Amino acid sequence: MGELFQKTLFLSIKESDVMEELYTFKQPFRKTFFINPKYGIPLRDIRSYFKLKSTFFDCFDEGDYVTLMGRGFGHGVGLCQEGAMEMAINNFTYDEIIRYYFPLTRIIKRQRIMK
């Protein structure tokens, strides 16, 4: 996490307020920015950097580590729109994307339902 802030986002984590917020970041409701909007770090950038399925996560101090604990895969229904768009950009098909987010889903032709 420190590498992301220092080398990629050019934010010094040595500032005490940044360190404190980094280790105790909580989202009682879904937020747009990490830590504090004044730093301008969108949660989608954190999600992308760590290949997370959702931006809805909290941070916990675990000694030498910062643990990210997530809950959800976007909008509370299981699909992250940004993640699905990224998969599409990387040439995943619609059925691969759906099966990634909803592994037990069966895709059938509409004509089978309409009979």
C-alpha cells in the first residue's frame, strides 16, 4: 500500500494524518475517494491497482501489514460496472464477464423462455 501512495500517487505516507487514516480507513457507506477527498485518490484507482472486485472495503492495521477487507462486488448486487467494462476492454466476452461475477448463472436463448 505504501508503494502505491509514494511511487504511483506521489503522496507521502509519513504525514501523520495520512498514516492514521490509511490504517483506519472505514466505509460505513460507499465512498468515492480513499482517505479524504482533499488527496484526490479515487477508490477505483485503489481497486484497479490491487485488482479488487469492488471499491467497498475497509483498512485494518495488522502490524507490518495493512489488510483490506471488502464487502460486495459493486452496487450491492454482485456486478462492478467498472470491472465489467475493464474485462470487456480486455476482450472478455459477455458470457465470460457474467460468469465471473455470477458463477452459477446459466445463459440460455430467449426463444427457449418464450415458448
